[in-house]
Amino acid sequence: QGAARVPAETFGAPPTGTWCEIYEKADLARQLGDWAGVVDLWGRAQVLGVTPQGPVENLPFIEAFAHSGQWETALQLSRDTAQAGPDEVAMVCRLWARIERETGAGADRDAAASQIRTEMDCEEHK
């Protein structure tokens, strides 16, 4: 017995080119470690003019930009996300701790991570 299918004639085709579609694809690509795919999806969102529905939806993109060595973009998205409040600051701090564990050390990476730790007082948000 296969999975139930929703008839397209009832609900129509799934929407394309929406933020939701892009975010879901980006989160899946993140889980697969397809950092270039996540970055490409961010570019597609920019072209389509669709934006995150909440600051937490920036997290896969922050991680992808970091893994792709695009530290300035990762920093800016981190700052944008953290402006939402203390919960988001804590999430960004935890994400950057993971980024540090999963990316190779280097001057740019170390400088970006240090900047986030200082700006967001990450020791306070452990």
C-alpha cells in the first residue's frame, strides 16, 4: 500500500517560487551538506524577491555561507537574525559554535567566529 496522494484537481499544484519552497529545499540541502545548493537557493530567493518569514529561517543560509567561505555574508545574516531578540542570539551563538567545529580553521573563519562571539556575547548565551 502506497502513500496517500492528494488529488491535484482538488488542491491544485504545489506552489513554486515561494519562500516556503526555497526554505524547505535549502534545509534539505543543508542536511545533505550541499552548501553550494543552499547558497544557490538564497540567490534564487533574492531574484524572486521572497524573504524569510522569521529570523530563524536564516540559519541554514548562515551555515551554508560559512561552509562556502563567504564569511561577510554569514556575519551579516547572523546580525540580522540576532536583532530579533535574545532567543535568536542564543541560536546564532550555538550555530557558530557548530560552524567552528565543522569548518577548517583559518584567519577569515577565526576572525568571523571571534567577531560573533564578541558582538553577541556568546559566553553569556551558552
